[in-house]
Amino acid sequence: MAYFQMSRLALKWVFAKPVTSRYPFEPRQAIAGSRGRLVFTRDTCVYCTVCAKKCPTGALVVNRAQKRWTIDRLLCITCGYCVEACPKESLELTTDHGSPTVTKDREFC
Ligand code: SF4
Ligand code: SF4
């Protein structure tokens, strides 16, 4: 009896749709208000370094002389302090989490 019940259950789940989504083949549905990837807009940035000073993890480094903004994605905890502090609205946290990083390199912008 138990054998038939077990077989019926096994067959049911063989043909059932998966409970979880097939990420990354199916795009993840963004949750409204969630904090995802930090996006930098170079055109409006004045390289004031405020964002780097406010960052609690040291993920941001801004070089005013070279006009270079860099981020270590592995250090960023998406707290949003830099977004709030930026006087030029050059930073934004999107709901997109972006692709996983495969290196420990800093991202130069
Ligand atoms: S705070 Fe804003 S304007 Fe200043 S360096 Fe950072 S991104 Fe650029
Ligand atoms: S979101 Fe937070 S941790 Fe990430 S770069 Fe901005 S201040 Fe730093």
C-alpha cells in the first residue's frame, strides 16, 4: 500500500511544474522598494568624494584629480547612504540585482 502511495506521489512531482523559478533562465520579478544594484551616472558627477566618505564599508573610492569613481561590488551592502548623500543625484539604487561578479576587481567608471 505504501509502495503505491509513494509511486503516485513520485509520479505527481515528476510531471508537476517546479515550485521555484528557473533562475537565471527566467528573469527574477523585482520586489517594489527593494534595494538592488547601485548605479552611477557619470554625466552629473562632480567628483566631490562625499559618497566615498559616507560609505560605511569603504566600497567607494573617488579620485577627484583623475575624475574616477570606483566601486568594490563585493563590499557594497546596498545601504543607500551614498545615494542620500550625493548632492548631484548621480547615484541610484535600482531593484535589479545585476549579474553575479566572478572577480574581486574594482569597477571603474
Ligand atoms: S557624491 Fe555624487 S557627485 Fe560626489 S563624487 Fe559621489 S557620485 Fe559624484
Ligand atoms: S550603498 Fe552603502 S555600502 Fe554600497 S557603496 Fe553606497 S554607501 Fe557604500
